Amino acid sequence: MNGTVFLWLGSLAVLLTITSCAGPLGRGKYETPSYNAVLSDGAFEVRDYPTLVVATAPMGAGRQNGAFMKLFRYISGDNVKEQKIAMTTPVFGTMKGEARDMSFVVPEEIVKAGVPESSNPDVKISKRQAGRFAVYRYSGRWTEAREVDAQTKLAAWMKSKGLTVEGGFEKANYDPPFTPPSMRRNEVLVRIKK
């Protein structure tokens, strides 16, 4: 093969990756909870979220994959109704002391019909109460260091705006693992006083 063919194939691969991540094969095919943006300032935002029903599993010693697989099995039918449940975005991560939890948002259609309990006692169904959140959005692969840096930036921005924190930091990841880092949507958020 000559250089032109390699260039053409490379361009095609990039195009397919971009369209799959933005379109029906990437985050674009997943239900995402609606929110009202109260204030937008570049990468920062203040949002009002409604009450969301979530399925939550403990990560345990920072092991995200274990929690993800428990939640994935739940939506794949490991629940009392043996019901398949569509994947949604974002996947939330919360800190409670030293422990981290991972949560999937339950689709509205399932909430209206009745959310099945999990067959695994590690997966709990609960409500994430409505509220106002300050949010910082960034791209790239998630790392703990990048999350801490994002929290620091969000805290400084909130201080400059006179916003009062009412909870702990959370993270939100929106993309499938095959999404190129530059196209990923990551967020840190924290509940604030209205």
C-alpha cells in the first residue's frame, strides 16, 4: 500500500471514531437527566437538578470496575424482575469519608413503571434529592489527580461567586471507555445553597 491509502484509511478511522462518540454509538444514544442551567461561565455552571432515582454500588478501595460490573449486571437483568434497563449518563461517583460509591441514573420510563430491586444486596436503589449544584466540566481521561485539580478549580470559582457548599464533591463521567480523551466529558459537582 502507498502513503495515500494509509492516509485515507487513517482519516476514515478518525471520522468513524468521531461520529461514533458523538452519535448513536457514543454518549448521544444514552438518556441524560435534564437540568436547568442557572448560570454559565465558561467551563463552570450552576444547575438545578430534579430528583433522580439511582442504582448505587460501593467501589471499595477505589476499585471502580467492581462497582461498575455490579451496576452493569443490575441493568442487564440481575434484578427481581429480571428486567433489562437502558444505560444512562452520567455515571456518578460520590465520596463518603474514605468510601466511594458509583451510581447509574435509572431511566424515567423505568421510574414511572416501578424500579426493580437488585438481586445483589450491594446494589441499592435510592433517590438523589433535587437541588442546586455548582459544576466544573473538563475533557481527557479521568485520573484522581485531574479530579482533585478540578475540585480545586471549582472551589476557587465558587468562592469568587460567593456560593455556599452544602455537600461533598461528586464526579460525573459521560462517555464509553473507547471515547478518545479529547472528546470525553467529565465533571466535578457539589451541592450548593440556593
